[in-house]
Amino acid sequence: MTRTYIRAGLIAGLIGGALESIYNIAALVGAVHLSLAQAATTFFQFVAAQAVGKPTAFSSPSYAWVGLPVQFVIAIVWALVYAYIAQTRPNATRYAFASGLAFGLIVWAFMQVVQLSAGLPPPTPASIDFLLLDHVVFYAIPVAYTVNSLTRPRTA
């Protein structure tokens, strides 16, 4: 993978990870009526659970500090995967919205497997819309547009 695509993947991962974090924290504030601090702690503990398991992650609020870098490492790795796809499949950059949509569905499906293997509960039918919106709209589509805009040849 070229430097341009690696750089684009890193930037896209940071943007996508931040947007996804903001969306999830805002949803916890709005739907569950948690304070901003409680919502951020809960979200990042949930993310930490993917790395250390649910019982450990929720044993102490300090595990939110584990979840913060895990969130961005996961987001960057997936964005680098998209950047690789964009470099090797030119149609991905031609159709950013459709590529982001398809990529988001793949990311969502794979992350469900990761979460289940970490001991987290399966999504409920009521949460699937939220999760798809999270992975597709707030993560994958911004990643696709960011990678595409940063790798598009510049015209003079």
C-alpha cells in the first residue's frame, strides 16, 4: 500500500472513530439519560470489553481508559482495510457512498462476531437499526469519503 493510502487510512480512521464515538455517547445521553461523563465512560468500557472481556471491562470505570485507544485502533485498522480496497479496486473510489455502505455492513457483521466472542450480548432486534446507523452512517461512509478525497488525483 502506498504512503498516500496509508496516510488517508490513518486520517479516515481517526475521523470515523471520533464520529462513531460522538454518536454513541450522544445516544447514551439522549436515550438512556446518562450524564456526558457517564455516557463516555459506559461507551468506552463497552469498547474495552472487546479487548479484555465484559466482566473485566465493567469491573471498574477506569477501564474506559483502555477502551479509548482500543476504539481508535479498531477504527484505524478498518480504515486501512478500506484504503487498501480503494487502492486495489478503483470503483471503490468512484462510488464512495455505495462503497461506504457496503463496507459498513461488512464492518458491522464482523464486529458483531468480535463482540459475541468477547462475551457481550447479541444485538436485539430493537438495537440493530442503531448499530447499523453507527457502523454505516457514522463510521464507514465518512471513512470512504475521507479516503476518496485524500487519494483523488489533484488537478491544477
